[in-house]
Amino acid sequence: MSKTQKIILVSFVALLIAAGIAWKVVAPRVLAGVQGLLLSQVNASINGRIEIGVIDFSVLGSAVLKKVALFDAKNAKIADSEEISVSYKFGDLIGGRFGIDSVRQITVEKLNLVLNIDKAGKWNLQDMVKPQAERPSLFRGSVVLKDAVVAVSTPNWKREFTGISGALDYVSSPAVGVDLKGKMGNSTISAQGNWISEGKTQLALKIDAIELSEVQALLPMAAGNPKLLAGMLKDIKGDVIQEQSGVQMTGEAMLSGLAVDLQGMALTEGVAALKLQGQKLIMQDAAVMVDGNKLSVAGSIDFKPASPALALQISSAGINIASLAGPKASLNGAASFHADVGGTLDKPAAQGTFNMASGQFDANPVTDAEGSFSYADGKLALSKASARALGGSVVITGTIVPKTSAYNLNVSGQNVDGSILTNKGLSGRMDFNATVTGQGSAETMAANGAFSIPSGTISDYAIANATGNFHKQGNRVDLSNVGVTLSGQRLSVNGVITLAAGGSSPQINLNISSTGLNATVFNPNSALKGMIAFQATVTGTPEKNQARGNFQIASGTLGQLAFSGASGGFGYTEGLLTLAGGRAQCLGGTINLNGTVVPKTMEYRQQVTGQNIDAAQLTDRDVQGRADFAASIAGVGDWDKASGDGSFKMNAGSVKGIAFSGLTGNFTKRGRQTEFTNLKFNMLGGLASGTGETEGEMVHLIITPNATANTILNVLTGKTLQPQDLRVRFRGPNG
């Protein structure tokens, strides 16, 4: 064997050592190249060149090569060593039998080796070796390394292995005994076992500790999700077995301090006892923290597929549900859950169940929540999730995107507290169904649905059988097709409710109408009886609102006074109802009203006029004719409690059969007592005139003949008219 061949042997043995530590699978190809180089002259057997500073043969049976360097075909240095010692059989040398089998031991000190691999998986040293004819002699000695440094570069990874020491024993060649130690960063690595280039290689590896960041690019997750941030593997022990069929690996290690970004979710403080069986990683006693909440993990990851396959069981006794719903969600609470996780590292999928004793959504408490869920393609799907919330029961199905906190849910509520949903604008138990969408907080929520309220109150008024549709966007609620039963009658409601923050009363802008609402709704003891149809626009708050609209009453009574065809306009504010242009058919004529009414007390102040009123209905039919009047009236309840002052006139009529004309007068009403003053009228075609005033319950009329007319009548007929007293009972509208 030539001196150059010995140098090549030493250089490539160093390659074997480095590859044995860092790249267990690729090493046999490099070893095969080295073994080929040993069969021929160095310069003829490599694509490159070797430089040797000094060769020292001063000791018999030993050669020392100093300042040895190996260059590739492009003149780039790929290896150098301070000193290489070769111990050989001197007898073989002088006997002419010298060959590779004559070398007992090769000792390499301070080797520096550069290993590169391209994207096709080809090492830089593979092209260094030219094909050589096989030679029968075999190397049966050993290679000893002292303080070697190997720099390894791949398309995704660069690392330097230092302090490599130990021996490669070729006594049983082609089996190579391996006993090496070295360091990668702060990690101590050792390898022991047998290495056979074209047979079964079996190595036992040990690493005291290694930062996962040091080998991140080698892990299957490096090119995608999840993103590894930190972690430490300790007490790593394993066996590597390589055969023609491939490489099998087994081992175990302790994981601690794991930190991972899993599709936007931060996993920290991960720990586990790991076992590697072939390409399957088994986790035991594993746990990880999510937003300060502990998750327990068990199962395995199979690295055989292109993207590692998951078969995990994850559970927690108490995790903040916001960690699953997303960082912008308004949902909080400690939930326990169990999930079976499948899929792959870059596309995990899960199915499981959860329950939450208490929590809150926005500012609303949530208790006794439970349900099932699944996760795939970045979406969390809820299936029949139920909870006690909003004072009742809520069932939710739909999807949530944890990364953005976007949600698309179907929500139904049973027997919920309407005052919570309306900021106390409505009290009563409510059922609803809605499609709810949004992102994060309740302010962005949009909801479309329908509701029903069997019974409740709005602004102190009792309601029943309220049903309708709603659309909620932010703090705005649009109502449509709403029907409400109020005192047995249906109201139609459409409009907008604007919800206020901090529990304040909402603002309302509603169109409310009814084809017939009992007047007793406003006051059960009201003297007004009848069905009121109305159309109104109501604004303000449920507690303090204003209304404007129109009303119609087909027929009704005020006390004992019957009327029909009532209509007019009205305004309502702060408990005061103002009538404008009120009109009704009453007492055989038409009554017009303008003024105010307090519905709760039926206190009123009105300007009242009457046209074509039937006087017979007011006087036990003693007076016949049609009257007009105008009065200011105030009171509480019906006509009996009214006080009024006014005037009236009758163009023509009769009193107890005696015709009159031009009747005028004033009246003052206090309760049931009516005083008439300044009564004036003409009778008998002008032959007589009259005056009158009230005496007790009767109206005293005094008829006085005209003096001139009476004289003429006496001349013509010999008769004269005598003064007459008539008394007429005025019973008033209520009798």
C-alpha cells in the first residue's frame, strides 16, 4: 500500500466517523468509497488532490504524516489534519508483502472535515472516489480519532460536530466496530456498535441532552406547521439498525420545555416521555400548557407519511375556553374536555367532548355548558353544545375559526330572560332561534332569527304571545312581523331597537298598530269603554317614550254616554296623552275634542264642541231641536265628574210643544250640577220672548209677550197673551 493510499484511508475514515454520528443512513455510501480508495494509488483513485507536509519514517513500523490536506476537483479544501500516524507490520514491508492488511492502526489527530449534501441527497465526497478494481487484501486494523471536527451542511441545516474521539475497529471486516464520542454544540453524543457497509449495521446511540432548535430543520415539522420555538431532549438512548431494506430506529428520551406555534395557538412547557419505534413516536405522561392551562397528551405520531400522522388523545381538567375559541372571542370560562386527534401535523383533525361548569359570554354568565366538537381545516365545529345562559337554556351548533375568532353558529334559546337580551326593555321568558355570525366580541355579532314570548311586560303593560323576526347587527336590532297580544288584542310592531352599553335602557323607534285594543289596557277602571284601533310611531326608551299617531273607535261609551265613529290624532309623552282633532258621533250629533288625558288616572282637560246635538236626549224630550255648543271641560273619569264652562245655541226648536227660535245661553257644570244662565229665545213668531235660569234640578223658563204685538192681538181678537212659566228638567249626557 502506498503512502498516498494511507493518507486517503485516514481522511475517509474520518468521514466515516462524522457520518456515523450525524448521518447514520448515508454513511455506508461514503464508507464504500473509502474502501475503494484503499485498493489503488491515491492520485489515480481520486478526483482531486492530497497535500502532505512531512512524512516521518523515523520509527520502524510507524509512519507519521503531518500537515495533510485533501482538495476536491474544484480545489476546495474538504479535509485537513495536523498529524496522521500509521502503525504497520514492518516484516511485511521488508518481505515485499506490504498491503492494506499490513496496517495495524491509523491515528488521526485534529482532523477538520467538511461534509456537504445537495438537494438530490449527494455528498461532496462521493465524486472524490474513482471506480477501482477490487483487491483481495483487507484492512484488519483500527482507526483512532482524537479531537476531530466535522462540519455538516445540508440544504436546510448546518451544524458542527466537535471533540470527536474514539476508534473504528476493522478486525472483523467488513463489520466495523464503532466506539465514538463527540459533541454537537453543548450536547454529548456517543455511538457504539457494528457498522457493515452492505450488510446489517447496528449502532447504539446516546445523547445526554439536545436543544430541539439545534435540529429543527431535520424534523418533519420544519417546513410547515407547527412551528417549533423551544424544547429540550434529555437522556436520549437509541438503536439504529440498517439493512438493505432500509433503516429501523428505536429509542427513548425525555422531552421538556417544548414551545410550539400550532396554527396561531401557543403551546408551552411541554413535557413527555418519548419512545421511538421505527418511524412511530410514542408519547407517555405528556403534558403541555395553553394560555396557562394544562393539557394531558397521550398517543403517537407516525413519521412514515410525507406529513407525520397523528393518533393522540388530549384532555384537560380545566382550560380557558377562549384558548379554543380564539384570542378575540368574548367567551371565557374553565372547561374540561377530551379529544381524539388525528390527521397530520400540518392538517390536524380532532373529535371530542367538553363541559364547563361556569363562564361568561361578553357580560352574560354561562353555566352547565356541555357538548361535542370536531376540528378540521382550521375550523372548530360545535355539535349540540348546550348551556344555561341568559336566564334559560341555550343550544349552539356551527363553526368557529380559532385563528380569527370568526364564527357561524345556529343558536336556539328556551325560556331565556328577555330583559337580558333587551337591556331590561322587556321582561318575560323568551324562546328564540337564530343564525349568528361575527368575529370575536359581541359588538361584531350579526344575528337573524325568530322569537316568541308567552307572557311578559313592556313599560308596565302586560303582553302575551309575542312572536316575530329580528335582525341584530352590532347594537342595532331590527324587528319585523312582530305580533303582541295586549289585553287580549293583537298589536303589530315593526322598527328598530338600539341597545345601549353598561346596562342602560335601549332606544326604540317602533311602528305599533292595532285593529282593536281594549281601552281598559291603559286603566282597568277607565270610564272609557270600547275597542281602539290605532297606528303610532313610538320613540325613546321603554321607560320613557313618546308616541304620535292616529286612533279610531267604532263604538264605545264614556260612562253612560254612548258614541260611535270616533277618530283623531294623538301624541303621548311622559304619561300624558294629547288628542288633536278628536271627533265622535254622540247625542245625535258630532262632538269634537282637543286636549289632554292622563291614561292611568283618566284625568282630562279638553276643548269640546258639539254640532247638531239632539236636545231631546238631554231634557227627557221636553225640548226638541238641534243644539251647538262649545266648552272647556276638565275632570277625572266620566261626565259626572267633569267641570266645564261654555255656551250653546239652538236656531229652532220647541219646549213642551211650544216652538221657539234663536235660543242662546251659557252653562256652568260642576260634577252632576249644571247651571244655565243668560238664556234668551223667541217664541210665536216673535210675539213673545223668553229668559231662563237654573232652579235646582229644573230649568225655569219665563215667557214674556211682546207689548206691541200683544196690543195689536188684543185689537184684532179681543185677546191678549199672558206671561208663562215653564220648568224643564235638564238631565245632561249621563242622565
